[in-house]
Amino acid sequence: MTTVFHRAPRATLPVAVRGDGIEIVDSTGKRYIDACGGAAVSCLGHSHPRVIEAIQRQVQQLPYAHTSFFTTEPAEELADRLIDAAPKNLGHVYFVSGGSEAMEAALKLARQYFVEKGEPARRHFVARRQSYHGNTLGALAIGGNAWRREPFLPMLIEAHHVTPCFAYREQRAGETDEAFAQRLADELEAKILELGAESVAAFVAETVVGATAGAVPPVREYFRKIRAVCDKYGVLLILDEVMSGMGRTGHLFACEEDGVSPDILAIAKGLGAGYQPIGATLVSNAIFDTIVGGSGFFQHGHTYIGHATACAAALEVQKVIAEEKLLDNVRARGEQLRALLRERHADHPFIGDVRGRGLFTGVELVQDRAGKMPFDPKHRLHAVIKSEAMKRGLMVYPMGGTVDGRIGDHVLIAPPFITTSAQIETIVERLSDAIDGALSVIQ
């Protein structure tokens, strides 16, 4: 009996003992292709020698120094590197230890910004249904996944949710992308006016929706129109790229492809590639200058923010991605992955949609392809797919509740940036077999 309190205590997990490229090896010697990077984390695969060496060097020199006393060279260099590549209005980086912390910092910073700006009435946050922004109470409150929120509702701050830019589920028959984007922007504007424009602090969105809906990209012009609405009413735009950022979509920042700059941007998973826990909140110059010119103090903090070893690891990860031109591979392998999935399942009666950007792909399963009707949640199809994939030596990231937090099943695929063309073919083969195996179990 394990004394670890695992997230699913009834399950018996294999013991991972070694990483080798895009594979994880368990204690029996079985190998698993990590086709999801854990949770879109391991973008360089496992046991990359350059990153390991960078961690060793930093630990030998200085593993940790509290940020109320010191800054460190790796933190300064990593921040400079991120800002050099970020949308141009973003000028400063606040380092944390993960995605939930990055979003929690974003929410608190937005609120403090308006307090110091002399607009304390701005307290409302608007996000989207079927979104996920983290598991801390503030981030969970903003998230729009009903199932995740329900047990904790009495503890959550008030938040407001509008329709997501989920074309497969929300775009009307005959509606153009332009009209769809405009309808959603109009809905946001109506919500802001309903709440009172002077009381809304920020609109929060995942640039590409991750775990709750399965790699859902926005239609073109959506974020441009959203940005215009935010600007009209002085509302901040907070983009959550914890899962979709740092190269996952083929661009270092996913919003590059949409041609928008947020006021606050959260990153994490691909920043450090899993070698050390790290996340970051990137902040506009206007927000930073308001804090510096006001109280001069961000009323927030954690013990391990700006952790020297974590920053050194992330810095080396980002250098590898740039020097090996891995974003080119992300775009090429991502196109290959979706093309192979669509070709193989063109006539599959239970695969409704294949979508995504870069090496960030979602496959949505439906009981009725024409009507897009999901499977009955009692089957827990997503969980059966995960089990069948593991049997075949494949790790993917399936999830239930795709449609509304209760019904719907999808599989998220997010392999490392180093994945080869041949490995993509193997991933598609094993996943297809796992899906068919799972369907045969539940039917």
C-alpha cells in the first residue's frame, strides 16, 4: 500500500524510472511514447543532456535565493529573453512555480492595477464557458468548467462566463468565421455593459483551449475583435497560454498567430519542459509603471518565485528550442499529425472532429457524427481510451465533459517538439488502435 496521496488513490500506477527521448520507461522495462508530454509539458522529451547539465551547474553554484533579498543571473537572463520575443507591449516578467500560480498572479495584479489607478470599482472578471485556468481558488473561479468548480462554489469569487470560440460546437450552420467572431465579440460587449463597464477589470481566455475541450483554436479575427471590445471599455485582456504557449502551437507565443497583444500573459508548461517547476506572468509596461509609480510593491508572492535553478533550466530549454529551430518541426509535425488522423478517420462514424495548431491536436469522439451527439458519460469513453493507449505503450491526454463539463469525450495529443515523422506515424497507429479498442469495450 502506497503512502503517497495520489490524485486517483484507487488506481495502481506503473512506476516511471527513466526517460529516453520521447519515451518513458517503467520499472518493468515497458516503454511508453509520451504523446502528450504529460500535460503538454515535456516539449524537449526526457533526459535532454543540455538541460540536465544546466541544472547541475546552477545547483553547484547557487540553487536558491529568496527574491526579497536577491535577484539572480538566470532569472534576469530568462526574463530578458522572454520579453525580447514577446508581444511588444509586454515589458516585464513575474516568475512563479506553475500555471495556476501564473494565473492567480495575473488576477491579483489586474485588481491591484485598477486600485492603484484610481478605479477600485473594477472588480468583475469575464471568462468563457468550458475554460480552465488553474486549480487555485482564484483561477478555479475564473475557469468555466462546471464539473471542476461545483464542489468549491461556496469558496469561489464571483465570475462571469460567455460563449467560447469553439467552432465545432458553437458556430451556427452557414455562419462565416467573421460573423461567428463578431457575434462572440458582441456577446462580450453586452456582458460588459450588463455588469457596468466601469466595474469590469478583465476578460480572460486561453488563446488555444487546452484540456477541457481539446486543442480548440480560435477562428481568425476573433481575438482582434475581442481586443477591440476590451480597449473600448478600458478592460484588460488576460491571455492564458499556460498550455498553448512557449512553442506548442508552432509560435513561441500562441497569440502571435492571432495578431494580438494581451495586457497580461500567463505561461508555464513548455517554459521549463518539466525539468523544473516554473511558470511566469508577463505584464504590460502600462501596468508595471502604474504599480511602480504608485505603491511600488506588488502585494503578492510565494517562497519559490524566481527560483534560480528553475530559471536556469527554463533558460536552457528556450535556448535549445531556438538553436535547434524546433518550432519549424512543431509546425511540420503538427500538420502531419492532423493530416494522418483525418485521412485515417475520414469515414470513422465516431470521430467528429480533428483540430488544433502545431503539436497541439484534439480528437473529439461522438456517438452520432451527423448530429454531433456525444456518448453517454456513463461509459467514460475518455478513460477507457487512456487505458487502452497505455496497454499499447502510448500516453495521450483524454478528457470527459468536452461539451459542457458533463458530456463529451476528446483526446488531447501534444508530443515533444523533437518528435520525428516516423514517430508521428507510430502515434497515429497506436492511438487509432486504442480508440477502436475502447469503442469495442463500451459497445
